[in-house]
Amino acid sequence: MNSIFKIAPLTLGASIVLSSCFSTNPKILSTRSENVDNIPLKTTVLTEAQLKSWNQSDLLLDTIPGMSVNRAYDELLKHRKNKTVIVAVIDSGIDINHEDLKGNIWNNPKERINGRDDDGNGYVDDVHGWNFLGDVVAENMEFVRIIRDNRARFENVNPASLSGKDKEMYTLYTAAKAAYDKEVAENSQTLQQYKPILAQVKEAHAFATKRLGKPAYTSKELLGMEAQSEQEQAYKQMVLRMYGNVAEGETMVDFIKGFEDYVNSLKERQETHYNFDLNARKKLNDKVEDLSDKFYGNNKVGGPDSKLKDAKHGTHVAGIIAANRKNKLGIKGIANNVKIMAIRAVPDGDEYDKDVALAIRYAADNGAKVINTSFGKYFSTHPEWVRDAIKYAESKDVLIVNAAGNDAKDMDKVNVYPNDQTTTIPEVSDNFLTVGALNYEYGSQLVASFSNYGKANVDVFAPGVKIYSTTPLNTYEYLQGTSMASPAVAGVAAVIRSYFPNLTAAQVKQVIMDSGNYTKAQVVLGDQIGVPFEKASKSGKMVNLYNAILLAQKI
């Protein structure tokens, strides 16, 4: 995934980086704004159990702004029958053998592993989905590809001599160069700043570990630790300062690992994202500018690495939607009767428009009723390919749920791809739902500090801070980002489509938007303080499954 959709850092990184189909009757909603805003704010720290499932909590019952998932199952869905829904996850890859996903992975009924294209769709042995990236993992940013592919054409050209598509591409090229210069400089500066800090923190932590006799010490133990020299006092103060960034339920060991991962990601960007010589696409041997050349890649939906390290993001997303709710392992997914179709199209870097367009079409052609797209970028060379695919999915009655992005930007002023509209183009379809991220702290910090927003281009908000879900090889982790908010809503959409199969994709989108919880809370949006929450999105609401079921019943 690219820079704007990389998982939002959980610890130090968070502080240093950082047309309606019908009308509804608000009286049916269980939590109107006047009720929500009268709820006492939760002042106690969430317990580990509360934190691990906060996205399913109920604001009224728990004073945690989750989506009332458990309440919906307990009170509204317990005795209702439902049907299986296929949800396509277009992402970095999925560990389809994870203990909490087994049984909830899509099986192509017409395909077997035999080296033949049994169902005649052009994709050989696509039993659980398709990998449009083949063995590609690291990729360039789109602006790097634009510069590399157009440098010879535009480097010494007179802009006044250009017209039509040449002029459009030149404008894109100059914008790409500006973005490259800015990002590379910022990345290099941040790396130079934090490498020595990381080294100092690790040295101070080693001292504290030795003195206290354990690596998982508390802040209280640190305060009581005696320093016997100026150097030891410096170590103590360093660790105490850093301890303020340690997230709830974690230790200094977790913090340092997150810090180290962040610094390593800055190094990796220099080596891959900004590297003009990488050109990883050559491995696929496809005609990247030809959308009709679509039968490339392979069926390894977890990616090429045997340890599935590149499938972490996609596995986490899949678990939020579909982790088994009955097996008493790890977590409970939002939806209780879904099959995940695994489609790998998102590398470590910017995705290609061709892969995204073909992935959407593949999902629509193979029975998906919901597609989750937790990725995005600020530059696109063929946005029309993706928008045509979105419209194609609409013709197949497929709802696409999309992550807004993690740069705290106003999407009404900045174009983010994929999208069904831009700052200049109105919506092209009624089946595309863009999701911002909520924090578990109800009140002024309700909107996640990293989340993009936009009154026209973001539709709803859902839980996206510190979400616990599946990761490869039967593990579980907290991750955060709009990448985690989007599958939460995809799960809600899948539940609605499962229990109310006669509703169209457009109707499901509108149910989700119309049934959310209101609040009059004043929140922080980017660098703006005290903004009414309703101005963060088109609906002005927080997604709520309980309310959505009530509204779907009424329809």
C-alpha cells in the first residue's frame, strides 16, 4: 500500500508523523443526537477486553463509540435467517489458512487446482481469488513512475508548444516532480532526525531493563528507579519521556518495536518507493498500458513470501470483516455469514490503476456483493479505467467500500484515488462508499487524528484507531488507519446484504449513511479545532449496525 494508506503508527509515529435513493424517518433511529450528546464521556481507561472489541461496542450501553454490532446480533438478528454473502478484499494478500478465517474463505465452485482454467474465466486455478501482482512486492510511488516514464518526453519541452492530452500529461508530470522533491526531502530529514533518537532510546531502555530486572516495566517503577550518575539520570529521563507515547495495554518493548519499524519504513521508502531504477513491473511481463491484457499474475493470494509477511495488511482487513464469531478464538468479525474473496493488487508502494480496475471487475464477475478497497494514492494515470470498473460493479449490483486515507487532509480539496468523484467531477455511481476513521475517545478527539475527511467526498465515519484483528500465521495485532475503518463498514454492508438480500447496493449504501449516529461534538479536523462533527462527511454520521438493521427492516 502507498504512503497515504500505510497503517497509521500506533505509538511514537502517531506523534512524530505525522444523492439519496429515498428519504428516511429519523424517529426510528435508536440514538439521536440529543441522546448521544447527553451520554457521559467515558473517563476510565478501556480494559484489554474492551479495547480488543471496541469497534463492536454500543455508545449508549458502553459509552464507547463503536457500531453496536453485538447489540444488533443480540436484540435484532438472533432469530432471523440470512444468506451467505461474498466480500472481495482487494489488498496486499491474505493468509487464507488463518485459524480465525478458515471456513470463511471463498471457494470458486467451478475451479480446481489442476493447472487448467476449469471455469473458463481466463484465470487458471483461481480457487480462492487472484493475485494480479504475481511475485511483485515492493513498488514505486505513482509520481516516480510518471517522472520515469515521461522524463525523456518532457524534460526540455516548451510547455507553450503542447496541447490536448500532451498538455494534460505535462501538467501531471510537473506535479509529480514537485511531489517527488517534497516527499524525498521530508523522508530524508525525518530519517536523519529519528535514527539517532531510536539509538538513544534503545540504549536507555537497555539500562532500565538491567536495573529493574525486566523489559516490561511500568512508569511507576521507572519513577522509583534511582539514578547513580548523570548518565543514568539522562537514561531515566529519556525512557520516562518516551513512556508517555506508549499506547494502552502495551509496554516499552512494544513502543520500541513500533519506533524501529517506523524508522525502517523510512529507509525502505528510499530504497523502493523513490527508486527510479526499481521498475518492479517488469516481473509481471504484462502490457501495463493495455487494459485488455488482463490474464497475468497467479493464484497465490497470500503473496510470494512463504511466511506471508506481505499479507499482514490484507489479513487484518479480512479479519475485521469475517473472523469467525463462534469459534472462541482471537476476535469476532463484524459479519457472521460471509466468504472472503482474496484479490491481491496492492503492493508496498502505489498500486497500478490497471490492477485495481481488473480486480474490481474480477470480483464483480465472480459473485462478490461487497468489495473493500483499503488503499489509495494522490496520483493516477488512468483514473477512467477505475471509474469504469466502479460503474461496471454498479451494473452488477456490487457495493464498494473505500478507505478515505491517513493524511488528515480535506478530500474536497485534494483528489485521492480510487474515487467515484473528484474536486471537479461529480459522482459517477451510487455504489461507492468512502469511510473516515473514528477514535474510541468520544468527544473532541472523536475523529482519528490521521483521518482524511470531506463534506462532499467522505460519506461516513467508523472505528479505525487501534483495531485488534487477524495477522498472518495465526497471530493477532492492533493496527489502525482508515484501512481498518473501511472493512468495519464493509462488514456492516455484508450483514445488511445477508439479512436483507432484496436491497440493492445503492440502497445498502443509503441505509448505512442515513442510519448512523449523530453527534453535536466539536472535533479536530486536520489543523482545524472545534469543527462540528457533521462537517467531516456527507452524512455527518457514525456508522451503526443496530440502527442500520432497524432502517433496513422498515424499508
